[in-house]
Amino acid sequence: MVTKRRTVVSDGLVSLTLGIILVIAIVAMLYPFVTVVAQAFSGTVANMRGEVRIVPRDFQVDTFVYVVGSSKYLRSLLISVVVTSVGTLIALTLTTLAAYPLSRRYFSARKGLTIAYVFTMLFHPGIVPMYLLMRGLGLLNSIWALIFPAALSVYNMLIVKSFFESTPVELEEAAKIDGASNMTVFSRIMLPLVVPTLATIGLFYAVGYWNNYINALFYITRSELEPLQIHLRNIIAEAQQPDQALEADLSRRHSIQGIRAATILASILPILVVYPYLQKYFVKGIQIGSVKG
């Protein structure tokens, strides 16, 4: 009886300790975001004096409207949405088409191809060769220059490959006995089994495309093709070094702290809107393979 009470007390202490740690972790993660929201909707004077913490001071929306209300923002947002959507679709297609044959033991070249893929993951060609390649292919100043360089992540492909390998071989054998071709087995049997995994990998791809800054900086020089991240960078650069024409308007009405916070919100809000719809697949994709049987 005493041992049982000690066990209950011990379990209670462990649960309490874990709860406290989780609360601290949640506060540590939410505090920066809440501070950014408060700065984005606080007045210029309060931001410049550093008086904003977690609650907006002198509430206003002018700074946020200044960041998202221009036609340039809407154009760059559309470009980022197109790049993210098309890029994620292409990346998932290439990832699954590469992962499935490499997961089949009867594919004789799978070891050599896997080594070749891993080699490209470990040894990147570098910035200059990639730029020369994009220029040689005629992809500079096009949205394809923002899509193709990130169209296949070897790491993500290896994850999908491992999930294909964990699927029962008997399913494929039974389908082939019934006369199904390899493509039929792949599209109608194997692919539906890894939908949660593909949703998780797709989220990784989408976030990568959405936050892609370097490729646009190197391969895009036309302002009408700038994605959202480059446009927001330009807004911050103009706010940090306003010229005489902008100084009387920009620096007086909008603080640099508020503009930075508003650009952060403008860049993450679209992902925050999409994420809840993919969360259930994300959780399933993480849990697959953790328990067998």
C-alpha cells in the first residue's frame, strides 16, 4: 500500500514537472511572436522609445497597412504563392517518383542511384556553378529559377523511401498477381498509404519555397518578378535608410521597429492560415513508423 502511494506521488511529481517545463517552453516560444504583433500595431513613439512589450501601445494599423496595402506587395505575394504551389507539387512528384523505385529490392540499380543521390546531398556544387547553370539554361529572371533548384530534397526523398520500404510487400505481390502493372501498384496502392507522409514532406517543401530568399536574390533582377521575401527586404532597407524624399513621410509616421514587425507578420500569416488544414496529416506523418504491428 505504501509502495502504491509512493508511486502515485512520484507520478504526480513527474507530471507536474513536465507540465511546468511545457508551460515555460510555450511562453518562451509565444513571447517573441506576441511581441512582434504588439510592435506591428503600436504607435511610432511607443516603438521608438522601446515601451512595447506584449500589449500594443497607442494602437494603430497604419504600419501594417503600409506594408501590405501596396500593389507591389500583392504582386510579390501572388508570385510567392505561385512558386510555392507549383514548386511543392513538382517537388512531391519528383520525390515520390525517385523514392518508390529506390525502395524496391528487385530494382538492381537502387544502391548505385542511392549513393549518387546522397553524394549530391553531401557535396553541393556552390553558388557560382549554380548561377552559371541557371544562366546557361536561360532560367534567369523567371519563376522557374525559383522552383527548379529546390525541386528535390534528397533528405526528404530518403524519408519517403523509408516509408515505402515499411509498407507490406504482400500488398504489391497480391496486386501483381491480379495483373496490376508497376504504375498501377504505385498510384493506387502504395501512394495512398503514404499520403500523411507526403503531407508532412509537402509542408516542409512549402515552407522552404515560401522562405526562399537566396535564389531570388541571385537569379531575379526584374522588380516585377520579385517574390514576397525580396519585396519585404526592400521595404525594411528603405525604412532603415530613407532618402530625403521619404524621410518626412516614412520616418515620421512609421518606426523601423513597427515596419520590421509588420513585415514579419506579412510573411508568416499565409503559412499560419494553411498550416491548420495540414496539421492532422502532419501529426499522422510524424507518428507513422513509430509503432509497428
